Amino acid sequence: MEDNKDYLFSGISHCQEKIEAINQRVRALSVFNNSMDLIERILERGEFQGDPAWQEIARLLEVRKSYELKLEELSWQVKPSDLSQIEFYSFSVPKSALIAVKIGVKPLIVYSNCVIEVYNKKIEYSSLSVDEVRQLLSRSICEDTNHGMTEESIQEELLDLGRYVNESFYQGSVLLIENVFV
């Protein structure tokens, strides 16, 4: 496991170095050592299209995008997982469901994404512990396999949920509907 982390950190460092080297080369090619924002705006406007240096800048920026995507992917893998920021709820009416929500988010908001007309009914739900969630997930059926979830896949799912909580856009997730993992 430690070797994998070292590999991830080494990959992150490599991507950051490549991106910085590309940025320096792009600035040098722009002649006036312009800022990256200005260079990107100049390219968007289509200025200097026939200039070989600016064609090279456009190519380098495309290469930089691929390194940025790789960097984002590697960074995601090393993000700490924080399940303490997630609450789990079990719903029974009108459909049984297990949901995870970020602390401070109303569970009904997330639940309503999978059930129509939620607000016209008396909805009952209960809070669950992580252990209860593990038990429910181990008894659930996966859509792709028609089998229950393995302990490894449950652990992976919980790690992902704990990482998502660090994202500002994350509100919550529907995990099970009618005992099927979604």
C-alpha cells in the first residue's frame, strides 16, 4: 500500500513538473513572456494563427491539458477519505433506499432525486451507522453482477464517498434502491 502511495505522489510530482515546463516553454514562445491567461485568450481570438510559434503554443497547451487531467486523476486517488463528514439514512416509503449525505444537507433533497412526489407524502427515515451501512451493502444486489457486494467493493465505495465529501459540489448519493446497489 505504501509503495502505491509513493508511486502516486511520484506521478503527481512528475505531472506538476511537466505542466510547469510546458508553461515556461509557452511563455517563451509567446515572445513577450505573457501570462498563461493572456496567451489562452489570444489563441481563443484566433490571433497569430499563421505564426509557427503560436501553432506550437496551441499544441503545447493541448499536451498540458492531458497532464492536467492525469494530475487530477492522481490527486483524487491520494485524497484523504473522511466518512465523519457523511451521514447515512435509510428510507422506506415510497421506495426503500439507502442514501449518504454530506453533513448539513437535508436527506430529503438527495432522496427526492430517485423518488417522484416525495414532498406530498409523509416520509419516514432513520439514521444509520457505518456498520449498519456495511451490513446493508453486503446484503444488496449489484446491478451488473446480480450478486451481493464483496467486502472490497464496499470498502472502495465507502472510501469514494469519504473523498467526495471534500468536493464543494457534493451533496449526497443514493446508494441502494429496493436493495439494489446503484
